Amino acid sequence: DGGKVGYLVFNDHILPAEAQLIAAMQDFRGQGVSDLIVDLRYNGGGYLFIASELAYMIAGSAATSGKTFEHLRYNSRRSAETNSEDSKTPFYDQSCLMTADGRCSSRQPLPALNLRRVFVLAQSGTCSASEALINSLRGVDVEVVLVGGTTCGKPYGFTAKDNCGYSYFPIEFVGVNNKGFGDYADGFVPAGSGATGVKGCAVADDFEHALGDASEAMLAAALQYRANGSCPAASASGTGLARATATRAGGEDAVALQFKKLAARSNRILGERP
């Protein structure tokens, strides 16, 4: 009903993922996908340029041309850095396929689905570069439907400061979208209110079904919302989410138990794309 739906599980913004994302988008475009569900529930972040490329491949050139994926905003004492063009990450419309020495090995036009809406499956382990993807799409008026739980809330970034054999990571900037919004330190909230509330459904992770199974709770909720704009009855108030999280994870966050991620996979990596 209403065309084909693509489903993409994306767990890390790491360098090998770039080619796989491009291949997936080429496949979706070839199949005439008209709606896309991106599963970021276990994606803690990584390279920001990969998030930018994915955002472009979702939204296309008409929505993103001449616009900023993310602008790094420093405090008033560092206004020169805020105003620098280097602080702005564009929506990249060409591939990079970065090599080990930090060079782009390929600059080919990226495939684009030109969607005006995208469904995102997320929860507390969805952080940093993944949240930047959500925020950037909202910044160019692509409708984001959020299904799952509240994201982790990490709009901030930093660079390492070395001192006496230790490296310190003081917060230095906040990343804002093309509309200047970046105040989501408490996370994006499905079916929430206010600036960080995103239309969608609060649904607990489902460990009884495989990812991609149409009966898996979060995916099923996204498909239901797509079909008729409603959420599963048990998730309407969000209370089912809290109860399920405590039961499934023994009181500890499910993502913390399932995925102990390296720092490089749970932050924004700003590495300049040449």
C-alpha cells in the first residue's frame, strides 16, 4: 500500500560503512522505494561526513543544495571559529571512500532517493552523529518520524587536548542544523512535545524477533504508522517502554548491555574530509 518500503540497519558511522550505504541506496533507488525506514537503534555515532552523505542520499539535491548539514557553534570567545567556513559541514553529494591515510579515493555522485519523509528507529543508544542525521534532515524540512525511545542527547563535541601524558576532552561546541537548532541535550523524543518532540511512537526494543522481521515491535510500529498514522495501543502512553526496558535489561539500559562501544563509535568524529 502506497509503494515500496526500504529498511536499512545502520549500526556505526565507520569508514567501511560508506560503500555499503551507497550500495544499499542504489538498490533502493533501483527498486523504486518510496518510503525508507533507517534503523539507528544501536548506532552511537562516528564519522560526521558519513552521516552527511546518508542525509543527502535520503533527501536529494533539491532539499539540500546550498544548505548546511551541521554548523559547529563555539562560545562567544571563539566567534572567529564559529564564523569560519571550516565550521560548516555541507550535505556531501559525492562519495569519498576514505583510505587509511585520510584521502578520498573516489568522488562519484551519490545516489539519492529524494524523499520528503523518513522513518527512524532509535533509542537511548542512538547518539551523536546519528542524532546529527535526524537534526540535519529536520533542518531542511524532511519529515522525520521517530519510533522507539528517546535518543541519548549528544549535540556537543570536542577535540582532544594533550597534557602530561593524558588526553582531555572538554566540551567545545554544539552542532546546529541549517535552521540553527541544536538544543537536544535531553535527546529527541518520539511522540514528545516541544522543540525536541518528534512525531512518531514510543516503543520498546524487541528481543524476541530478529531485526528486519516485520513483527519486530519497532519496525511493526513504523509500518503501522506509515499505513494509518497510528501507534500500537501499548505504546501510546510510553509507559510500556519503561517497563519493558527494566525487565529486559535487568534495570540497566539494554544498549549498555548489548553494545559496549569504543569512543570512536559513540561520538562525532569531525575528521576533515579532503
